[in-house]
Amino acid sequence: MRSKEFTISREIAVALINDDYSGLYNEELAIDKWLEDEGVEYITVRNCEEPARFTQCEVTGLCYDCIDIIAYKQ
């Protein structure tokens, strides 16, 4: 299994980890497309101790409080 690091919004990471997209109405299509395009099976947070930083989310292209994750692919 391969892995790749991404920077994504904290809210999207929580939604993916908990499989709960409630409250992310505008982001749902972007998340589904990203998962399909990247072939992501599951994710983990790279460093739970690291605070979120305001930067561009690689899923939506918009700026949010983001964290670094590791996405595991097929």
C-alpha cells in the first residue's frame, strides 16, 4: 500500500476519519472527487500535536485551518 501526504482542512479530516460529512454540504462533492481521483482508502493525521495553520486545502483549493494527513492508497 502506498501513502502520500496532503494538507487538508481540519473539518474535512474529521469528516473523513469519522465518516460523517454533516455540516460540510458545499465540500461533499469535492471530497468524493478527491477520494476517487487519488484512490484514497483511508487517512491518518501526520502529527496530532501540531496545531492547524491557515493555508490552502488540497481538496477544495480554498484557504482553511489545515492539518497534514497521510492518505493511504490502493
